[in-house]
Amino acid sequence: MIEREQVVHVAKLARLRLSERELERMAGELSGILEHVDRIAELDLDDVAPTSHVVELQNVLRPDEPRPSWPRETMLEAAPDPAEGAFRVPSPQAEAE
Amino acid sequence: MTRELLELSVAAATHRIAAGDLSAEEYGTAWRQAAAGDELNAYLWRGEDGAANDGAAAGPLAGIPVAVKDIFCTEGIETTAGSRILEGYRPPYTATAVRRLGEAGARLLGKTNMDEFAMGSSNENSAYGPVRNPWDRERVPGGSSGGSAAVVGGGLAPCAIGTDTGGSIRQPAALCGIVGLKPTYGAISRYGMIAFASSLDQCGPLTRDVTDAALLLAALQGRDPCDSTSVGIEGGVEPPSREDLSGLRFAVPSELAHDAIEPGVRAVFEQTLARIEELGGEIDEISLPHSEHGISAYYVIAPAEASANLARYDGVRYGRRAGGAGDLIEMYETTRAEGFGDEVKRRIMLGTYALSSGYYEAYYGRAQKVRTKIADDFRAAFSNHDFVVTPTSPSVAFRLGEKTDDPLAMYMNDFFTVPMSLAGIPAISIPAGLAEPQGGGPALPVGFQIAAPAFAEQRLLEAAYALEQAIEFGAHRPGSGAPFAPPVGKKRTGAEGRADG
């Protein structure tokens, strides 16, 4: 079971602003899904190695050579608020009232 | 004349174009006109007449128009991944998969609708409205590559590509009566494919027949320096030609018996097993004891990876930014609240929870161990069998809205497709017949899934081809009789399909 308080905490971690209605609904839905997922708690997995990659691959090294990257202007084209060759964002500090 | 052109398989069209019997121009125009008649909300963007790289390259796919799921970046062409947060986004580069199709001579026909960030099994999670099933417009086409499946099934494109994370190529292919192939993880580059769950995401073809799937796969596969997990398929891919299944052993998981498969789907599955035996194949029951935990493991691993991958949508570098925000954190939170839909939020929350302090080992750690067990089960099955077979989906296409209020019921659509994704192995869905949905109504396509060991794509395609020739599903295709008018609300039989043609 996942409590409303936990939902609020996780939403904060995920940088998601949820409305009151969304919080309520999410608590119920996540609980339902986790209840199903919790069945894997019954399995004996003590000596099992977790999957790190699904196909057997050998590490392949490549020469570390400098290559041209994207021009700054190209990368800024899709930005919502480019300014002076950079991405402009609101101040990280809340305005004093 | 146009109708005849649209009925050609991709393989047949390439032969006629190469022989000079058909102009790539004429063929391309016919398909652009067909795509313009989209009444399924399947396209999000379409190339204009004459605008797309005409007079294009020679190559194995010379002159073939391809529909591309809107999850693949296309330089200068809007790429949204079905999300509001990427509305208007024009990528500065093209995904390797799309670039390779272009190098083989193919042309971009359009970008197809999809569940937002490929999260969904019905296409109802698109920010741009649901796609309709070409067989019955009140039903879903499946998801998340629903647009790609609907354009091929509905006669709006000769072939398409999509992505499959837990069934997103195979399940919509099944529900739309076409072929869908998820290759081995690593067969095709993921570069420029907008990430959902990076350890599972794989590009693949959606086509009208198995030969066309092989043609597309041959062009798509290969190592790419831009994706270090891509290795390609050693020896490449050839058009399949096998006509029997003698000496091949097919494994049917016994766990199937316990699960909620619609009776009509089960009947088509049994008939298909009988056909395999007629073709000389052997059928055994085996056990995949951990596959029933596939959904649990998948719905921890995929959301966990998604929660990390989707952290990049923060309103800073690309995509939409919410207006009127105060400080930086507030801007992040409101941008993401406004930009993401319900299912994406649900999965970000689920994934963030599973990775959060105190829960990581119980969820993510255990899920990755279950994943190992599922892969081990397949390895054991393949030690004395060539293939594992299941129905692709437990049901035929369901009604729009039928499962939107119950996320878990929606997730269960992936029951048969998720285990192969977790194991990283290739699997194909081919149309095997028609079945009435539960509660009655016109008969709808049923998919048959065949899975093979990693990188055994050629063997998989050969078996699927032999079976396809025996099934002769082509006569049922909505596009075969009337590419512009898929049947709506009327019972369709093989005889009718032929009469129309």
C-alpha cells in the first residue's frame, strides 16, 4: 500500500506537480500496480545475479579521437528561451516577497 | 491502376521498380495520395507531393515509401513521441534507423501517431488523439506503435517502422492483422530513437508480409558507432524461402493454459499449431516458470528506466516550457505537469518510487533478478527447441475506452510479449486468422507469436514465412479489397475480401 504522503514525496523527487485529484488517484493506482508487482517478493532469488545486459557482449574500445560536435546555434534552435548563446532559465532562488 | 499499385508487396514493388516496369515517381505518388486519405488519425505528419527526396538513391528499397513512428528523430521534421512536451520540436539530426532506410533508397512517407513516449498498449495515450483500428474504427489499433500498425493494416502505407519495448510492435501488428517483428536487442541502432526504457527499446518493421519484414530488417540492422549497444546481425538478413517446417521443434509454454485468453484467440492459436504439424513441425509443451512474473518485472524495470530517461524534459534545452513560473524548480514542475499525460506521469512516479531510497532492492534489484530467471527459462527451452510460440495478445482489438480506467488490465495486454523483451530475444507476430471478440461482433485479426534465440532472426523469418504461406491470411486483409475504405461495422470474411478485389 502506498500512502498519499509517499506519493507527495515521490512527486517531488520526480519534479512533477500533481493536483489534489491526481494525488488521490495516483495513490490508488500505484497501490494496485505494486500489489501485483509484490508477487516477485515470494520468489527465491538469493543466488541469482541481476541482469546487467541481455545479450552477451564483449567490451569494445574505440580510439578516443576528438570529433567536431554540434554548432552552438543548432543546439539552441530548439530551446524555449535561448539568450546570449546559452539556455536562459528562471532564477534558481525564489524571489523574496 | 492505383489500387493495383497499392496491393503490391514491398518486395514486388522493388522488383518492378528495378526492372523499369514501374516508376518510383508513380508508386510514391500513389502512396502519398493513399496516406492523404487517413481517417484513422494514424499520421501526425505527411510528406507532400514532390517534396520528399524524389529521384532518390538506388538500393534494395529504391522508391519505397516508409511510414516512421514519431519516436524517431527526423532532421527538421517535427518529432513529438506523441507528447505535448515535444510539440513543435524539430530535431537537428535523423535517427540511424531512418537514415539507413534512406540510404537503401526508401522515402519518408509520414510520421505515425503513437502512445506518448511509447507507453501504452492501445494508442489512447497519445497527446494527439487515439488511432482507430482499420478493421473497426470503434476499436483500438493496439500500441504503442498503433499508428504504424494502422497505416499498414489500413492501406495507408506499404510498410512502417516502430519500436518495441514490451510488445509495442508485435501487439499492434496482431490487432491490425499485419506482421510485426521485434529483433534481438542490439540488432538495430537506437541512436535518434527517443528513449523510453533503454535496456529494452528496439526498432523493428511492421509490414504486410514476412518477406517485406526481412527486406526492411536487412536495411535497418547493423552496428552503429553512435550506439555502443548495437551489434547488428552477423551474416545479414536474406529474403526467406522455406516452405516447410520439417525437423523444427516448437515449444508451447504450459503456463498459457491458466491465463485469460479469449476463446476465439485460443481457437486460432490451436489451429495454427495444427498447421505447424501439417508442415512437418513438432510441437511440445514446455514450462517457462518465471514468465508469469514478466509483467511484474517489466513494470518495475521499464518505468525505472523511463523515470531517468524522461528527466531530460525540463523545459530548458528543447520542447515546451510552462509560462508564468516563479523559480527554476517551479518551472520544472509545472512544465512537466503540463507537458506529460496521465500514463507517462504514472510510470515516472512508479519508476521513481521503485528507485527511491529504501525500495530499490525490493523492487528494481529483485526485478533484475527475475529478468535473469526469465532469460534462463528461454535458454533452457531453446536448448532442445527451435522456437517458443504463443498468441501475441490475449484478446483481439478491444473497444476504445474499454481499459483506460484500469492501468493493470491494460498492462496485461503485454503478458505474452514482455518475457521476450526482458530476455532480449527476437519475436515476430504474424496474422493467423480471425476471431470474434468476446461479447460478439465482426471478426478481427489474431496474431501468432514466434520467438527465437538471440540473433536467430533468419531462422525466425524462414519459419514465419513457411507458416504464412500455409495460413494465407492475405485474403482477409482490409486493404486487399479496398485500401481507402477499411470495413466498418460489417462482418468481413475471406470470401468478401476476395470479391472486393
